[in-house]
Amino acid sequence: NSQYLNYESPLGSRYASKEILELGEKSLGLNITDEQIEEMERNLDNIDFDCDQKEERLNRHDVMAHVHTFAKYCPKARPIIHLSATSCYVTDNANLMIVKFY
């Protein structure tokens, strides 16, 4: 079911128009290149759990551990990986994905 593939914020679904919900950071004028996006897309499945664990022990922050680990695979996208992503955004989406696997 495609309706479960994306996180939907209760605030967005209640208070934002369709046009606002579909706006992307790049389309809003942020300096994000197609090359950076393509690099991240190519590396979506490169998950180095050992590196994640080391980063989390070092920084004591689970989400930033993932950001730093992903950035190792996506050096061109490193500056944009964490744009507008809060810890809750990342963990809420991860929890939704985990639920789908059960």
C-alpha cells in the first residue's frame, strides 16, 4: 500500500494545502544538486551497522550516527543530508518502516 510509504505529519494533513505538502527543499531554492540526490538514491541500501554503532558510541546520538555513516557513502551529499530532518522525523519514519516488516 503506497499510502504507508511516506510519513504523514498530523499537522501537515490537518493544516497544510496539497501544494505545500508537495514542495521539496530543492524546489524551494536550497542549493541541492541532482548529483547529490542521485548519490543518495544509489546508496540507500548501503547500511553499515558496525559503523553506525561506532558513531553512536562516539557521539551518543542515534540519528546523527546514521547521518555520519550515510555521509561516508555520499560525500557529495554530506552537506545536505541533515537539512530539515529532525530526530523525530528520522525515528518516526524508521518506526513506520519497521512496522511494515512485521
